[in-house]
Amino acid sequence: MSGSTKSMLRNIYDYRSTINLMVRRELATRYVGTIGGPLWAILQPLVTVFVFWFVFSVGFKAQGPSQTSFILYFLPGYLPWLLFIETLNASVNSIVGNSHLVKKTIFPTEVLPVVHLAASSFTHLVLLVTTSVVILAHGVSLQWTFFQIAYYYCALVCLLLGFSWTLAALQVFHRDVGQVVGVILNLWFWITPIVWNKENIPQQYDWVINYNPVSYIVEGYRRSLIYELPIWHDVDAALRFWGMAIPLVWLGAHVFKRLKVDFADVL
């Protein structure tokens, strides 16, 4: 682990109380003045899930592998994806949107993307409970593999830290980054097996799945929640994922630390 990565992770730990306070403020700000309050954290994703269910299950009569209900197949895959896009969309503007904090030299700006990750994790936890209820309602019992979710969540956190630090730093100098991220995420959703079954794509396109790190997370959530497959079921996929995620965290930490000295001047 590089010195940049170590120092940034150490700052996250040292400023954990500050992060906790900022997360509470972030969650309160999201729903201030609304009647529903934190319920919107559940209602908005559920409306999206309903739309996908209606279009694919009712409209196209789609089903998951082995005649699995579409909603049962879709929800575990959409769960980590939602955390992924919510965190990236918020983190990319985390430095630009907090210029008053960035200009305080004693403030560790690397914690700002972490605040958005932690805030989005609140929604993630609520939807995990909702997804578990839906799975149980379909007659599928939750087994010990359910606890593997903690591993796949940590894997997703590593991926998000790398992307978030890189994009947040670049956004300070190139404001088009946020727009590009939105376009890429729209494309990324459709090349990730969330609404479609990876077994249906031609073999020559297997690389789309194999080298898409989010696919590993999506499939991991499904294996843990509905297929009851252990983490070591696909060692090759795990090695490919960590072979991409670990360098990405290093790259994000390096880029962020290299550029942060100029944040205050640019902002």
C-alpha cells in the first residue's frame, strides 16, 4: 500500500467523528422541509424498481435464470448498483460543492467523498432489508451466505473510494467530468447484468462481464441472497476484481493527494 493511500485512510479513521457529524447533516439536508423525510430514501428507489418490474416482467414477460421471478433476480443486482451510482454522482462534486471547507488548510478534503458514501449506505441498508423481505415473500429462505453481503459491500467500498477520489479531484480542474460520468453510468448500467442474464450473451462478449468490476459485485449479491453460493465459488472472478480494485484505490489516492494542493487556488 502506497504512502498516499495509507495517509488518506489514516485521515478517514482520525476524522471519523467529523465524518459521522457530516453524514448526519447530509441526511438531514436531503430531506429538510419534506413531509416524508427519510421515507423518500425508500420510496424513490422503490418507484424505480416498480417501473423496471412493470416494463420487463409485465410488458416483456421477462424472467431470471431457471424461471426465477424477474423481481427476485433484479432486486439483488440493483441494490449494489444503486449505491454505486448514488455515491459517484454525489462524490464527483464533493470538493467543488464544499469550497468553504476546502479552503481551510486543516480540513482533510479526502473525507468528503467518504461522507457521501456513508450517507448513501443508509439507503443501501434500508433497501437491503426491503430486498430481504421480498425474497422471503417469494418463499426463498435466507441462508448463511446472506452474511457474505458484508464482504461484497467492502469490495464495493474499495471500488468507490478509487473512483470517487479520482473523479472528485479531476472535477475541480475540469467541470465536464461530472457530465461525462453521468453519460458513462447510463451506459455502464446496460452492460452490467442487472436486468438481463449474463448467460444469454454470446461467448465472444464474455470480456464485458469479466472485466466489469461492478458485475462481480452484482453477481456476488445474487449469489449471497438467492443462489446460496459461497465467495470461493468463482475464485477467478475474485482475483480479476481485486486486480482492478486495489490499483484503482492506489490511483485514486495518488491523484487526489497530488492535486489537492491546488484545490484552494482553483476554487
